[in-house]
Amino acid sequence: MENCLFCKIINGEIPSRTIYEDEMVKVFMDINPSTNGHLLVVPKKHIVNILDMDKETYIYMFNLIKEKLYPLLKEKLNCEGLTIAQNNELGQEVKHFHIHLIPRYQNDCGDFKYDKSLLIDLDEVEKKLAN
Ligand code: 5GP
Ligand code: ZN
């Protein structure tokens, strides 16, 4: 896709610190990492967000994370946990689907900070979501 930053990284127009690549995905280091080893798992197809994601690609990426990438991060960086994050629409800076792999370390203070003053009653939310 023209003018897509991650398509340009995938086709090599823009350099990246690539950790793994195959016919389906490219995995490279986030330029502004939250913790050491913060990776982005990116499908080679231009998929915008989860709403146009296909099952095959999704399963492929999660299997790769489980079988290869998390074990790699544990072995090489000695992380003690992994936070998997994926933004859609609001909060998504790059409009080409990507999964954040954020290795976790003791005392990394990596908690997400949401504005809790916006919270409404749990009962009300449950009622809205129940079908
Ligand atoms: P989002 O907010 O879309 O979920 O995350 C986009 C991520 O892409 C951010 O964490 C940001 O640091 C990363 N990023 C933005 N531009 C570049 C770039 O040119 N190269 C790399 N490797 N990462 C980038
Ligand atoms: Zn793209």
C-alpha cells in the first residue's frame, strides 16, 4: 500500500532492525520501545486493523509468538513475562496491523494508565454488553 510506513519497512524502502522474517510476516524492533526487546509482529499483507484481519494470518502470528518469539525473548533477554498489545482505530498510530510484544521485567513499571474518572458503574456496563 502506497504511503504506508509499515509496507515501506516490509519492502525494504525504510530500514528496520528485523529479528525474524518469512513469507507471511516481518518482525522488527519498535523504534521507541517500552521495554528492552519491544517487537512489532507485522503481516506482510496490508491489513489495517482487526476488523479486516483474516483467520489464517491471525492464527499464524499468534502461533509464531507462542512457538518462536516469546521463547526467543525469554532465552536471549531473560524477560520474565510478555505483554501482548494491539491497537485498533483510536490509539493506533500506524494503520497497518501490528502486534506489540513487550517483554516484561521486574520493576519495569509498565502499567497502562487509563483515566479512571471516566469509569461508569460495573452493573451498567454489564447490562450494555449482555445480549
Ligand atoms: P501503534 O500506536 O500504531 O499501536 O504503534 C505504532 C508503533 O510503531 C509505535 O510503538 C512506534 O514507536 C512504532 N514506530 C513508528 N514509526 C516507526 C518506524 O519508523 N520504525 C519502527 N521500527 N517503529 C516505528
Ligand atoms: Zn501497509
